[in-house]
Amino acid sequence: MAKDIIVIGAGIIGASIAWHLAKAGARVTVVSDSGAGGVATPNSFAWINASWGNPEIYFRLRIRAMAEWKRLAKDVPGLPLSWCGGLCFDLPPDRLEAYAAEHSSWGYGIERVDARRAGEIEPNLVAPPDFAVYVAEEGVAEPVPTAKALLADTERLGARVIVGAVDRLALSNGKVTGAVVSGETISAEEIVVAAGAGSPAIAASAGIELPLETPPGLIVHSRPHRKLLNGLVHAERLHMRQTAEGRIIAGSDFAGGDPGENAEATARELFAVTKAALRGADGLELDFHTVGYRPTPADGFPIVSRADGVGGLYIAVMHSGITLAAAVGLFAAREILEGERDVLLAPYGLERCAR
Ligand SMILES: Cc1cc2nc3c(=O)[nH]c(=O)nc-3n(C[C@H](O)[C@H](O)[C@H](O)COP(=O)(O)OP(=O)(O)OC[C@H]3O[C@@H](n4cnc5c(N)ncnc54)[C@H](O)[C@@H]3O)c2cc1C
């Protein structure tokens, strides 16, 4: 008998989990108070990577997640993914070399490049770096079209998508029995909370505390322009790429810069820096900027697990959700439907937050 499952959230994480559950035969209802595409998801830089700054155990999950996107793209044709490669020189040379040595030893496809090669990879950089690291296997998922495509395919597989706000979870004898949406209860045997920054309030209604921070990140978006960038460029305080629509998007960090007191002024300054870094960008115009709030568990790592003490409740909240979505969807669906927890998820249980 197929399980009735509610997935709360239609961002990249909810969409991927819902797709994997529906694909495996569950009866899925997606409930979201945004349109398809979510809240943090549309404001994302959307770099898929296993780059510097993380312990090896997390690198292993991320590298698997990159592979899972390729698997998912075969199942959902037309997903707007691009394996465009990333050129990284946002660290001092000694730290960049340490990153290259460490990640090469872990099996990441690192190429050390000089200014000539950097200029070949990105011919429109005004100042190609003397030393950079290039990773051809990094890419991007255009976030909203990807989430929408996954959700559309989930509906094609038989799922229902409901637009509405979840007020609270319904419980009986320590187990979820449904979600109360705009005053009406929708019954389910299992509930997945993939509601990004909205997750703590929903979890709290079942007595579960989710320690989540939501730091802001500002990204500037140009009007569509002829091609200036081939892939991702991570220079010091300037991370940029060109979208499938032709927009140059940039942050002082891929996770978005601090908007400061005057986000408008910060965006204008950042856009000027972006323009100055690119040859042939005289006609590049700022269209708009976004300030997104990254759903980031307090220790920085994902929470993807059942909620101990409440039957039928699964939590999936994280930063780096664009990188992780395909793997998280697969692993969560397997855990919910088959009771099998992937070893790569071992460090990411909710129980660690209570320690
Ligand atoms: C500026 C910025 C840059 C980033 N850069 C990267 C990057 O380069 N690479 C990367 O991997 N990640 C990046 N991230 C992180 C990534 O975008 C997020 O981890 C991811 O988008 C989270 O997706 P989500 O589906 O969990 O949340 P969201 O997209 O926020 O979706 C949450 C969903 O839950 C719904 N919801 C919430 N509360 C309720 C409720 N009570 N009832 C009903 N529905 C509800 C919302 O309507 C929405 O549909 C970045 C994020 C930001 C903001």
C-alpha cells in the first residue's frame, strides 16, 4: 500500500524530495505558501560544488550530490543544469595551493592554472590571475526553473501540489497525522518539513526545536547580455557567473554579500566592481538585486533526518541546498520509504543539535 506523504515546501529541497518519493510510488502532496521555486531558492547563486572550506566527510556528501544531479538529469529531461566549470582565486596563493593539494588528494578534479590558461578559460577577465584553481566538473542549476521542472514532473507522477500555509502539524499519540493548512487538516502518514526558513515554526508545533540561522546574502543581476563568461569565476570578493538567460549575476561571495544598511547602494557598488572586472562589459546594465536569507543550521551543516520522539516526521533544512538537492531527495526518500539511512547522511541527524 502506497504511503500518504506531505512534503511542506516547494523550493529546490521540497521539489527534489517530493519527486523522489513520487517516483518511488508514494502518494505525495506538496504544500507550499510560495509558488513553485521556493523562497531562498530564487535568490541563490546556485553553484554546484565540493570546493574549499569543508571537512572531508562533508566533501564526500557534496561530491556524491554532484553525481546525483547527473543521474537526476537523465530522469527529468530538460533540467537547466550546466557543468560549466569554476575558476577559483579567492584565496591567497598559499591557501589556494593548500586547497588544491588537499582536494586533489580527495579526488576532486583540480587543475592549477596560470594567467595564460585562466585567460583561455575566461577570455573576458580584465585581470586574469597568476595562479588559480580550475574545476571543470563544477556547475550550476538555474534554481527556479530546476525546482519548477522537478515539481512539474512530480505532478506528472501523480502528486498533488497545494498552495497554502501550514499553520501547524497535527499529532496523535506522539505521531504526526497531518498538517493543518489554512485551518483545514490534510491527513498523512509521514510529513517532510522542507520549508527552509519556515521550518522551525512548523517543527515547533510538534515540540521539535530546529536551531536555524538565516543570514542575508545580496546578489546583483544584470540585464541579459551577450556572452561574457563561460563558467563560474570566484575572485577575491567577487563571485560571478552568467545565467542561462544571459544575466551576469554576482555577489561579494557566492553565498551573497552583506547588504549593509543600504542594500541599494551596496548593489550599485558591487555592480561597478563586476563591470570593471569584465572586458566588453561597457553596455552591461544593472537590472535588479536580490537579498536572500540562507536557511543555515546553527553549526553550518545540513539537517536531514527523522525527528526523534515524533513518529512520521522528517526534516530537511540546509544551506548549499542547490548542491545537495538531488542526493538529499534520493536519500530522504529511501529513508522514509525503506528505512535505510545512507551512510553519507550519518553526521546530519537532528539529534546532534540537542547535544
Ligand atoms: C544569496 C544566496 C546564495 C546561495 N548560493 C548557493 C550556492 O551557490 N550553492 C548552493 O548549493 N546553495 C546556495 N545557497 C543556498 C540554497 O539556495 C538554499 O540552501 C536552498 O535554496 C534552500 O532550498 P529550500 O527548498 O530548503 O528552501 P526555500 O527555497 O526557502 O523553500 C522553502 C519552501 O517552504 C515553503 N514554506 C515555508 N514555510 C511554510 C509554511 N508554514 N507553510 C507552507 N509552506 C511553507 C516556502 O513557501 C517555500 O516553498 C544560497 C542561498 C542564498 C540566499
